[in-house]
Amino acid sequence: MPGPAPTLSSPDLANPRRGPALVPCLLLRKGQVCVPGPDGPVVAVSPDGPPFDPFDVVDRLAKDYSLLYVADLDGIEHQEPQLDYLQEISRDMTLWVDGGVRTAEQAIDILVAGARRAVLSSAYLQGPRQLRRAWRLSTELVFEMEFDSGRLALADRSWETEDPLELARIVRETGPDHVIVSPRETDPDWNLIGRVAAGGPTWVDGSFDPRDLPQLARAGAAGGIFHIDELLNHWNEKPLPDSGSSV
């Protein structure tokens, strides 16, 4: 009989060196920490009422994680990445940053601000030409395949494919080996993730939940990127799980 699903404070999540890494995702808009809401990200409010201070959150996360995934909502939504905040946060943690990169130059701006890797998303990047240009400028890139209601989200049709496996192959042949699979509004397709992972390091974002850690291992994924709303809700009640990531 199977045991209960792991929780954020369970030994399975507290010792991820046994398998894939868990990476917290910080949603940041106008310098404020956000969490997922029914109609999109909303400002995270502390138990005492005021919003969480982003630097306090990062300091706390830095005690237990070496890698932080930042979704810069200003960059994603308005092409105005919060470069000053990224620069400050990068002093405390290694960052992968999704700033809604459309062009190679925007990727470089994020790297110069302190990101260890810039995320290039299929939902925003303006096609394979910009991927090739970005790779010539820097190899510190990660490619995200975003899915909307189960379909691959493509900002540019010059990819000439809507097959995620073919897109992952094209991306890896161009240069970036790390690929993120990000389903929205649906559960992860673990069969697809396993097939993408067979071609190189693969991460799961979007609707991924830390309790899916066993699925990550079975699929051969490198790790999962999870939202920190539950951690914030239990800020004073539970220790944060140590990810052990050193990417």
C-alpha cells in the first residue's frame, strides 16, 4: 500500500541529493513578491499584514537553496526587467531569470545584471534566429518550452514545428542543453518529460508541485521549479527544505 505524498517538510524533500533538485521560484513584480492567484499573480502578504520584503525572502531561501528561479513579471509583461533588483538578489543566490526575453540583447541585459543563466521562453523569444544570436553572445542560456492548455506556446512561427520533442532537438543542436518544460493549467505530461529528458538536462516548471518529486526521478528530470506560496504560508511553522542544487 503506497504511503502518503511527501510534504514540504518531509525527509524526501529535505534530502534531494538522493535525486532531482528542487528549485524555488520567486515571482517578482515592481519589487514585490507575488504568488499564483486565480486570475494571475498577486502580491504575497505576510501573516502580520504587510507584503513580504523580497530581500528577506531571498535571505531565508538562501539558507537552504543554492539556486533560485526568478520570474521577473515586469520583464515578462512589459519588457521592463527589474535589473536593479536582480543585481541585488544575485549577490545572495545563484539565479536563473525569466524576464520575458524577446531578443538576444535582452538576454545579455539579464546576464549582465547578475543572472547565472537567462531563460529564453518559446512563448516570448522571437524565433530561432534570436536563439542563434543569443548563443553566439553567451552560452549561459536555458530554453523554456511553455505550454498553454496542453499546446506548445510559440511567439514566432519561424520555428516551423509545434512538436515539443522536435523543438527540444532544434534548441539543443543550436547550443543550449538545459530545457525547461512548463505546463500551464494542466498537470505535467510525465511521458513527454521523460522523452525530453532522454536528450539532455530537463527541468519541470509551471504546474509542477514539490510533491511530484518521485515523478521527476522516474522521468529522469534534473529537477523541478516550484512556487513558494506554501512556504510563505508556513513561514514560521516549518523549515524550508534544502535543495542541494549546485547548477
